[in-house]
Amino acid sequence: MNPTTAKILVVDDDPGMLDTLRNVLTATRYETSMASSGHAAIAKAMMTAYTQDELVAESQRTTGFEVFSKPLDLDRVLPLVKRIVTSRPSGPSKAT
């Protein structure tokens, strides 16, 4: 998958952190969507034409789970995002 077409969902309850990550990821040519709560993130992640089984299978194939503590170290975030995006099979993004 080309990183310029990757869609990243960022979840944080701090509006300043959301703005910072939106700016950094957008400048790095990722399409971003923001959510300020887990409920909002789930609502955004489930807006897709794919079935729940397909989403579960996709999540089982990926290993892009990471927990970051604050203050956020962008030198760790961007390489992780790139690794996740480039390790995914090519094709259309499954979640928006």
C-alpha cells in the first residue's frame, strides 16, 4: 500500500494532541481521521462496506498495535505508522 493513500484513525481525548498528530500525519501525506473517544473511534472505524467477519480477519492479520505514553515521542510514532502501512497487503483500505 502506498503511504500517500493510507488512512489513519487517531484516538485521543486531548484536542491539542489530536491537532498535533493531524498536522504531523497530514504533512507526512497520510489521510487522517480524528476521534476524541473510544465510542467515536468505533463509529468511525465501522463506517465501511466490508462485513464484520472481514474486519475481524483483517485485524487478525495485522500487528499494528502499539501503546504510546505521553509526552508523545513522534520519532517512535512515524516509523510505526510507516511500518504498519507498508506491511499491509496492497489494495483498498478497509476502514475509513
